[in-house]
Amino acid sequence: MSQNHSLYTLTIAATAAIIAQTFVDFTGAPAVAAGNTAGVSRTSANIGDLFPVDRLGSAVVTAGAAIAEGQRLEVGANGLAVPHASGVVVAVALETAAVGATFEVDLIPN
């Protein structure tokens, strides 16, 4: 069951269109594939809007590939979660997920 247990939430101003439950960076844009993140956007946002970003604890994110429980994750295209290959590890999957599904992750600050 996907749930959210945020221990630390930032408020960031969007500098690009943000889709809820995707990884974002500190500039307010979708996180770059294989790069660092500020955390996971809790809501969608238009440019200039303030939005909450879960940084520490667990969050619900959207899968960009099939995910297995316990798998280490990195950022894929459009801020989606994908299995770790060579990028920065940003989370660990707390449940399995199919492509496009939302699932709970344990965030790893980076």
C-alpha cells in the first residue's frame, strides 16, 4: 500500500511544469536523469507556483520502469523512478511497481 511518511518537506518555487510524484531538483525543475534530487514533488505545479517536496522519509513516486521491492533507484526521464544503473542512488523501493504505477520509496538524501 503506497503511503507517505515525510520527515522533512521543503517548499520550492517551480521554474518548470512539475508533475506530482516525480523527482525534482533544488531549482524547481524535474530532476535530470541519473542526477541528484531535492526529493519527490507531492503535488503538480505550474511555473512560479510553490509546491511541497518530500526530502527525507518515505514518499510516493511514479515508476518509469518495472521496479522490484528493495531495488535501489535513480532518476530516469521526466523525473520518474528507474532501477539504479550508473547514476546517483536517490531511493530504495519499498514495494514493487509496474511502469507508470505509483509506489512507496525510502528517500536517500543526495
